[in-house]
Amino acid sequence: MDVAPRVVGVIRWSPGHVQRYARTRPYPSEEPTLKADPFDQLALLEVQGLDSQLSQLAHRRKNLPQVATLEQLRQERESVHARSVRAQTTVADLTSDQTKADQEVANVRARRDRDQTRLDSGQVTSPKDLQSLQNEIVALDRRIASLEDDELEVMEELEAAQTELAAATDALASLDARIADEVAALEESTSEIDASAEAVRAERGAAVSRVAEPLLTLYQKVRASHGGVGAAALRHKRCEGCRLEINGADLREIAGKPSDEVLRCPECDRILVRTTESGL
């Protein structure tokens, strides 16, 4: 679309000196004048209305509340899943630590029991050996007590990790249930919108069949460059595409055009269709 300044008035700065001023706005490109039956043009308005409905349905489909809710729930699930993985790793590590601690306590306790058996059997008769054996049993008792304290600490940490893992597992189950509910709701809403869109497309097909190909081609071209609105009605001296009121000079020019001439809005360059409510 060409854009060119248009002189809309003058400013007189001093006697004999005139400075023209202009504003820049889009005007119809230099295209051959297109002719189309007035009924075709009215049918084009119907096509535009149906295309607008399809755009609205597509927007609704893309912005269904379940879409945002699912995104939030999935992000939350990702966080909880990471928490669950950390808890699983901690439980596995602490379980291994507890196994090692249990084994070490068992080994030291077995050695202590062997020493106690030797001491009780009377096989050791040397006072020096007896004293050494008794000292070793005392040291082993202290070692067992220390290892059991460590073992208890590991058990407490393991219990806390298992509690955290259970909480994360429950949270994941709850989130999965909520996600499933939202997915079902989204599918239901999407199906309803798709059914509506299918009905609108069928209606559009019928409307398109009543529009001559050259007019339809121009409409598609204009619509692509004007935010999805290629044709608009002229009602009460106002273009319903740009919502601007058309000035008197342009209205008089429009009124003088043949009814089968395809017009363009002087403000937004969309196809402008005259109606019984145009106010001409």
C-alpha cells in the first residue's frame, strides 16, 4: 500500500505568504478499479464476519484457562519431581550407609564376643594377657557404643529422608490427578471450539461461493495486511474496519460511485462495502 502526504489545509503566516501543511495517512494503492455485484460485496461482508469468528475461536482455543493452568501444574510437577529424585537419592545413600554401619557394628560386636568367650573360658592365664584382653574388651565396648550412636544418627536421617520421599510421592500423585482433570477439561473445551469452528467453516464455504473470484482475491490480500480485517461495512458514515468517521468530501465522492464499484476506505484502505445504513 502506497503512503503519500495529502494536503488538507493551509496556514497563512503573513500577507502574501501561504504554507501548505499535510498529514500522512494510507490511501488506496494505484490499482485498477474493480467491479463486483453489490450482492457479492454484501456476501463478502458475511465472509469477513465468519473469518472474524474463526479468528476469535482460534484465539479462544489458544488461550483457554486450562492451558495456563496446565503450564503452571506441569512446572510445579517438574519441581516436585526434582524434589522426589533428590529424596530418592538421599534414601538410597543413607540406606547404604546404614547397611555399612550395621555390618561394622556386627563385626566389632563379634570380635568383642570372641574376646569375652576367651576371657570367660579361663584359657588365658597370663596376668599380662588377661589385662590386655580386658583392655581390648573395654575398647571394643566403647567402639560399639560410638558406632551405635553413628548408626542411630544415620537411621534418624534415613527416616527423615523417607518421610520427605513419601511427601514428594504423594504430591506427585496429587499433581498427576489434577493434570489429568485439566487435560480432560481442555480436551472437552477444545472439542467444543473445534466443532464450532467446523460449523463456521462450512458456513463460510457457502458464503465464499457467492463472491466473485477477483473480489475474493483482493479481500484475501487486504486482509493479510490489515490485521485479519479485509472488508468493512460503511454504516452511519463510519468505516467499521478502522472505526473512523469519513469526512463529507469523501462521502460525496463515495455516493457518486457506481453501485458495483469496489470501494476502499480513504482512512484505512480496507474494502468498504456500502449498506442501507451507510448514511450517504
